[in-house]
Amino acid sequence: MAHTNGSSHTHDVAVIGCGLMGSALARALATSGRSVTVWNRTPQRAHALAGDAITPADSVTEAVGSSRLVIACLATYEATLSVLEPVADWHGRTLAVLGSGSPGQAEQTQQWAETRGSAYLDGVILCYPQHIGSPEAAILYSGPSAPWTEHEQTLMSLAGASRHVAEQPSAANLLNVALVGEFFMTAMTAYIEAATYVLRKGIPAAVVDELTAMAIEVLRNEVGDVTAAIMSGKHETDQATLTTHAEGARVALAVLREDGYDGRVLAAAIENMTAAEQAGLGELGFTAQTKIFGAGAQGRL
């Protein structure tokens, strides 16, 4: 996009924050043909990105004022709001915050933006900077659908597997907490724990890899049934009961510990299953554990 020198620049996107991720976002936008302006509290980082399609801004007000879409990529929500506070005019613009924080902070930031006349999208980045711009990279967005529809093509150019997940601004953060924080991190830790045990016992890595792929495929096939059971509250089973699973897990943990392995992740899983048994859920299916998770969970299900 053609533009002239000075504060009247017209850009497709402003990127606020030029750390590793912010820089990757700016480069991907420029590569996709967008005109980008960048601003950073340390000006040298912004100027290091200068090129045919990337223009450093002298102030955050200039950067925001030149673009209809503003992508903020700073370390925290607090840092984002502190940096953007001097900008008075947000009308006709969309602020997309791609940062780390809590669902509550996402909601508060949406309120901050909307009281200043800006549309708002909250985003969670599910990839590393080197993957930005690739078809496999993903960023989850949440917030009103109108700004997503308006800027979808631009935002998809940053990560080809991105999607808008819900109208509520906290949704992307909630999914990040649950699927990345609780599920992925725990699953990877459990796998490292398990693989360490069998590899040190002399099982060939190729065998471990092959059987792990089979286990992941079983898990992939089960997830739909799990979410359906949680939503419906129906946990009856004609297969293995929760107690059957728990007893098998206790045997496995005993073997691990006899061999000198703590089995911490498995122990935590057994703790959950035991609590479910004590709540009278042992003869139901494995998904009945959902009834013990979270304050007031039994009353909701």
C-alpha cells in the first residue's frame, strides 16, 4: 500500500510490541502483502524491522492512528494497557491483544477497549515465532464476530490454522488454560514419565514410537464420547468401570515404584479416581470423574 512520510501514514495493520513474537507477526503481515507500522518501547527494535512494507512509528499514538487493525503483542495485559493508555482516539479501529494472562483480564481489556470506541478481539498464540505465517500455525481468537469477519483474511495470514472460537472475550484464554495448560502439559509430562521408564528398561525406541501413535489414535477416537458424556451427564458403562481403571492404575504405580520411579502424574490420576470412587461413582464409566472436578460441579451436572 502506498503511503507518504509523516504522521498521516495509512497502514493495514499496526503491531505494538516488537519482541520475538511481535517481530514475527510484523514480518508475516508484510510478506502477505500488508502495509505494516510497528512500535516498540525500545525504538531500536522497531527500526530493525524497517523495510518496504514495514514502517516504524515514532509514537504509539501515531501507530494506532494510522491503522484500522491494531495488534498488541506484549508480555502481559497490564503492559498492553499501560502502553496504549495515551491513545485517545480508538473509534473505527479493532484492537487484537495477543498476550498472556487470565480470562478475567481478557474481559477487562475488552471493556477498556470498548469504552474507548474500539472493537476488540482477544487472542492466544499456539505456536512459536518461527511458525508464524505458516499454514500449520494457530492463533485462537475470541470476542465479537463482527471484527473477526472484518479482519479475518489479515489475521489468517498470520497462522493458517487459526479460528474464531466464541463471542465471549475470555474463550481463547479459557481454551488455553484447559487444552494447553492442563491437558497438553500434563499429557506431555505423563508421556515423558512413561517413555523414560520403558526406554530405560530396554524397550526399543521404534517400538515405543509405534505403540504411542496407536495410543494417541485411540485417544483421538475417544474425545468425542468424553465431551458428549460430560455434557449429557450420562456416565453409565457396559465396559470397564471407573473402579476397574483405578485398580489397573494402582497396579501400574506399584510396579513403577518398585523399580524406583515416582510415577507422579499417574499418582495424581489415581488420586482423582479414588476421590470419584469415594463419591460413589466407582461403578460408572471413566468419565464420571467429571462430577468431582470444580466447585459445585456435581450440582451442575
